[in-house]
Amino acid sequence: MPVLETKTDIIVMSVVLFIYILILIFIGLYFYRKNKNQADYILGGRKVNVWLVSLSAQASDMSGWLLLGLPGLAYLSIIGATEAVWTAIGLALGTYLNWKIVAKRLRQYTFKANNSITLPDYFSNRFKDNSNIIRTISALFIFIFFLVYTASGFSAGAKLFNTIFGLDYRLSLCIGVFVIVGYTFLGGFHAVCSSDFIQGILMFFAILIVPTVAIIEMPTILPELTSFATSLPSRTISNIGIMGIISALAWGLGYFGQPHILVRFMSIDKASHIKPARMIAMIWVILSLIGSVVVGIVARSYLPTHGGLLMDGRSETVFMVMALKIFPIVVSAILIAAILAAIISTADSQLLVTASAVSQDFYRVFFKRNSNEKELVIVSRITVVAVAIIAAIIASNPNSSVFRLVQNAWAGFGATFGPIVIMSLFWKRMTKYAAIAGIITGGTTVIVWILLRKFLTTHTNYTLAIFNLYEIVPGFLFSLIAIIVVSLMDKKPSDDIINEFNGVNEIE
């Protein structure tokens, strides 16, 4: 059943969301003719300013997960809320370390390494891999994991339209896919960053306003929040255990390998602008994560007094329900548009990165080496549509969890690319074959870990405790070991590679 109670509410909500969608399409059309080559379409010509980079990086990072998955986890139970808090801590730490350690040097190195415009492009150029093995394997894993990640965004969009208007889930899915694909297809990176900037601002204020007003309206919630916060350290072990703490904090490891976030670092106009961008990003992410967790916790006390509890299957709609209970319909519609903003800000980036991997790292390498820039942009746009269709099929199950889909994809990218990104930027002794070993080891470990856990849970009465560990931990660790071991066993890199490594810091 839809949460809107009258036809007037439905009309107002429809108008607000329709206007918002029109704005996005207009942005796509505006930038359509500004994409003169592949670098413009994929990377914005490395001319993106501080504010666009910082807010688009965080908006594309958090996605609908910030307004759906995390509040839903915190809402379910005290155990869920405890896990949500530690996950938020891990994400905040990961965000800071990614901006502090990786961002500037990645911007410098990708420019130095033959002006690389995609992550596989950078790996191939960094290790002078003329065989294109690294490029191919990297692009393949990007394609696989982004299908799951994009599916999570589509699922979140479908739940939004299904919850608000009572539309059939699959019809809701089609509407969301059409909107996201439309302006990504047209505008490319410029459109994505510009819209993500707007969406980042909308998400930020929405996630802070809802819990703040709920607490003001119902002050008795505040002592409960205080009690939860003060008892968190003592109850953490009993609620989620050591394994749960490690798994929650390990979300932070994922940042080092997320292509749709790393590409923002590559796109900034100057490496020296990374520091102010980092400050903006950290303010955004810390306050947003606090607001997201508090929404779920506050709702557990607020909703029983204002219309009843949500069932487990609808826990991820808690932000929407809270907004509609607290505010007049016009304000609620704007806040709910923030969910659409969150969903789109990540899905568009994922589609764009996948399109760049297919066009730049498959099509150009294996099918038509002399393809011109216009042709590559066309291939990228076709890929956006094709990937969206496959991801929509994956998301077609209405019972799919946004949180779990993001969890799996996040681990896949973090373990596959995180270790190779860090080691390639800071260890000159790393070799091409170590890079290949690291990518394959990290990616396959995550996939196998997930499948084994699912098999043991579904087909046996006994599950090894170790499989409760978040798959990014073994994947990241094994990948790191593989990189170090293979590099030390392999011959040293050539003088060209070493000289290029040493000259990276000179790039502004």
C-alpha cells in the first residue's frame, strides 16, 4: 500500500519529483554537446573544481544506501543499530584515509602515466603492460561488480516509487532506470558531477533535518539516544562481537578500490586542490553518517507514537515514512527527492565507469584500435543502456536488500582494486605480474567467500564462524599478500617504470 493518503498528496509528490527529474534531464542535454572527446565524457577533461569533486565524490559514494540501507539497519534492532554505528565509523575513517593517502598521488600518477583516464588504463600504463592483460582483467571485474552495485541503486529507486505511490515494483524499477540512464547517456561526466553536486547538498540537508525535527517534536527521544550512545562501548561485544566490529570497520577498506570514487580524484583540475576538497568531503560525510544512523534509532521510538512500526521487509523505507509523518507534503516531497538524488548520484557514476571500461579497455583494445573519439563516446553510451538493462534484471526481485547488495559489491571492489591502487602508488618494487595476481586473488576471494557462506547457510546446519567475517577482510588481505610475494619473486621493474614512479611528485 502507498504511504500517501490522499490524491492531493499524490499529485504534489508527483509534481515535485517530476520537476526534479526534468532538471536532471536538462543538465544532461546541456552537457550533451560539450563532450567533444572520450576524456570529456569519461573524466570531464580533468577540469573539475574543488566543490564539484568533493560533493560528487561523497554523493556517488553514499547512494541510496545512506537514506535507505543504513537507517533501515539501525531501525531493525539494537544489534542492527550497533552494527550501523561501527559501519559508519569505518566509513568515516576510510573516507579520510582515501582522501589523505590516495587522492593527490593518484591524480598525479594517472596524468604522468600517459594521461590515463580509467582505472584499468592507469594499471596498464603504470606497469607498461603491452599485453593488455591487466587492462582486460580489471575491466572484467569492474563489469561484474558494477552490475551488482548498479542493481542496488535500481532496487532502491524501485522501492521509493513502490512505497510512495503504491506502483508495482517492476514498473517502479523501469521508471527509475529510465531516469538514471537518460541523463547519464546524454551528459557524461560533466552532467554526473554537476547533478551530484546538487544531489549532495540535497542529501546532506535531508538526512540532518528529519531526525532533528523528530527530536524537537518528541524530546523524550533524546534520553534514549544518550543512553544508547553511552552504553555502546559496553554492549558492542555482546551485540555484534569482535567479528562484527572487524567486519563493520572493514567497510573503510573498500574506499581504496571504488572506481566511481577514485575517478573523482583523477578529474580534479589541480592536485593542490585535493586538501580543500578533502575538508569539504569530511564535513559532509561525518554529519551525513551521524544523521543516517540517528534516523533509524529515532524512528524506533517515534513511529509507534505516530502510526505504528514498520515490518522487517519495509525497514529500508524508514526515512521516507518519517519524512511523511513529520512534514507537510510539499516539504516531504522535497526530502524524498533527496532519496532519488542519492540513488541517481551513485548509479550514474557506476554506469559511466562501466561504460568507460567497455569502450576504452575492451572496444578500443580488442576490436578497433584506431577508433576515433566520437566513436568511443557512442560505444560508451550504448554500454550505459546495455549495463542498465542487465542490472535491472538483477534488481527485479522486490525482496532484494539494498544494504546487502551494496555490501557485496563494495567488498568486491575494495578487495580487487584497493591493494593494487595503494601498492602501485607507493611501492616502486611492485611488478606487472604482482598486479595481475593481486586483482585475481582479491576479486575471486570475495566471490568464493560469498558463495561458500550462502551454500553453508542454505544447505547445511553448520556454518563456520569465520564466514561471518565480512568478505572484504580476507579478500583485501590475500590480495595484499599476493602482490608482495609475487613482486619479490619477480625481477625488478625496468628503469622506465622506476623513473616514472620517481617523477610523479613533480606533477601539479
